[in-house]
Amino acid sequence: MVRDYPAGPGSVCLFERDFQEKLVAEIINALIQHFSGHALWTAPTGSAFLILVGVGIELSFMFSIAGLVLSKILPEDPKVKVFGINNRILFVVANAAFFSFVEIFLVMTPAFVWVYSWWGSIPVFIAVYIPFFWAAKFAYDAKPKTQIVFIGTLAVVNVLLLGIFVGILGWI
């Protein structure tokens, strides 16, 4: 498991996984902008480096740290119950809720915008953060070989998607 790795490689592994998971959502968001004229969310100003329409380098690092934090707060035993709830479900939902709440404050700044009125903390909680933290939990609990396959698959998918939609088609 990731927690058994020394801090350096474990952090790199978690950063790569989190970056790859978030990149899939950002590619989908950029494609939505290409086809509809507007992304679901954007990062129009205030980034040192804009990666795609909805994410700057700062948000990317935030997500990478979020997965690392989740891996550090999960109890060793995946079957332990907290408040009568399976700890994996509780921590996935609690972290997703926390980051959805943080986005409410981010959209109050010029650095982050929810473009559509219906796209807010509840859709973000369900469509973005629950899958993100569930994947983080899955990779954390998986055997090392499964972790490598999972992270490697995400990396390959992202490289292919970026190659096709940026390099070949020029859509994003």
C-alpha cells in the first residue's frame, strides 16, 4: 500500500494519481467549453500557470495534496466504523463535502468561476469530488501492482486524450 512507501516515492505516487484523476475532469470540462462555448468552471485570472480552462497550477497542487491528506487520515483497517459508518465511505463523503464547501469561497474570487447557475457545490460534490476521493481511496487500499496499473492507466488515458484533443484536433 502507498503508506508503506518512503515519504518521497509515496508522495510522488499520490501526486501523480491525483493529477491524473483531476486531469480527466479538466479535459471533459475543456471539451464542454469547445462544444458549447462555455466550460462548467473556469480559472480566468490569478493563476501563475493555467493548465486547462478550469485549472491553474495552484488548484492542481491543492488536489494533489488533498489525496495525500486523505491517505494520511484514513484508518489502517478499511472495515473500522466511525460513528457507525464504514470509515472509507465517511472519509470520502466528508472530504468531498469539505472541498465542495471550499469551492463556494473560491467562486467569490475572480480566480475561479462556476459558469452556469445550476453548476454549484451540490453538482460539484456529486460529479467531481465523490469520484475523485473514491478513486483516491481505491488506489490507497489497492495492492501495489493494482496501484501501478490504476495510475498507469490514468496516465495513458490522459496522454491519449491530450494528444487527440490538443495535438491532433486542436479542440482544447
